[in-house]
Amino acid sequence: MGHLDHAAYGLLTPALSYVMASIGAALGLRCTVRALAATGSARRNWLITAASAIGSGIWTMHFVAMLGFSVTGTEIHFNVPLTVLSLLVAVLVVGAGVFAVGYGKRRGRALVLGGLTTGLGVASMHYLGMAALRLHGEVSYEPLMVALSVAIAVVAATAALWAALNIKAPVAVAVASLVMGAAVTSMHYTGMLAVAVRVTPSDAALPGVTAMQFIFPLAVGLGSYLFITSAFVALSPTAEELAASASVRNLGGRAAAQH
């Protein structure tokens, strides 16, 4: 068996992956809160933004963490189509869960369905991303740890969606985001503890690309998207602020009419 190192650069990749997961969760929860206060196309657009934020944050967390993954005796490459597919699955399946909560008539059932769907989306993204690994050897998994990682993903997703439905204060959302970031990161490293690699030494060239050739630029791009979208959400007025502004304009209009 090859020796696996999950933090080849020390605490840098685990810490950065946690930050990306927390930012994606914070942005996603904030957008979901905005969606629940909106109607029509505005609700749909906020939910789409929430899905893209959570999905992108989780994907970026996973592959930033994978930058620190190494196996003694073999290089590691990634299959590009599977890596891109893992990103699409993350966004689409998380989107299905978020929309279930956003449009569900019965909140309890919508929360269970949304949490289960979103959690399975997170787990699917993780294991699709792992399926994209190309190395000299054979990868195997310990089933119990895999099951535990999926359970963590479902519980984390359900808790995050519950927070979106029940927590409105920005500080409380921030705390919930840090908790979700920790849960998602824990899911990743629990899944990685399930991994074993039987190395088969070889001089043959590996298919695919290295993490620095493809994963790093894409992760930087998605990270930039999360930061820019976070700024947009922070600067855009809430439904309460829009209502207050309209009320002030109406009062001003009445005062002008009286004069």
C-alpha cells in the first residue's frame, strides 16, 4: 500500500479549503434567505445564485484540499471531463435541494427532501472527483467510512437548509456558515480516510492533467466568482430595505401633494 499524505503543504490546504466551504455556505444561505422573502422571478434567481454558490464552494473546497493530497510512489493526475462533471453535479443536485426548500409548500417535508438531495449531491461530487484520480495503482475504499461521509454530508446539508429557513440575522447566518463549512470539510476528510491505494510502480505517462495545470486555475476562478458574488449580495438591498424605501417615497409623495 502507498503512503497517503492528506496535507502535503501542512495546514495550508485544509485551512484554505475550510475557508472556501464557509464562504460558499455563507453566500448560499444568504441567497436562500433572500429567495424566501422574494416572489416570482426574483425568488428563482436568488435560488439559482444560492445553488451555484454552495455547489462552487463545495467543489472548490474539495479540490483545494486535493492539492495537498499525495501518494508515495506515484504522481497524481486528474481526468478533465470527470472533474468538470463533478462540478456540474454539485451545482445541479444542490440546486434541486435548494429549490425544494424554496418552493416547498410543507416546510418539514421540503427540508427533509432538500437536505437529503443536497447531501447526496455533496457526496456525489466528492466521489466523482475521486473517480477522476489517475495514478499508478489501484484505489479502494473502506465501506463504513464511505457511509459515514455520506451521512455527514446529508446532516450538514439539512442543518444548513434549516438555518436558511429559520435564521435571518446576518450574524447568525455567519455562525451557521462556519458550522456548515466545518461539516463539509469534515465530510471530505472522512471520505479521504476511507481511501487506500495499492501502488504499482511504473514509468508510463499518466493520462489527464496535474492539479496545478487544471484544478488550481479553475479553483481560483471559482473562488473569485464567490468573492465577487458575495460583494454583490452584500450591496444589494433586502426586501425589508426595498419596502422601507418605497414607504419613504410614498410619504414624500403625499407630503408634496398636500403642499
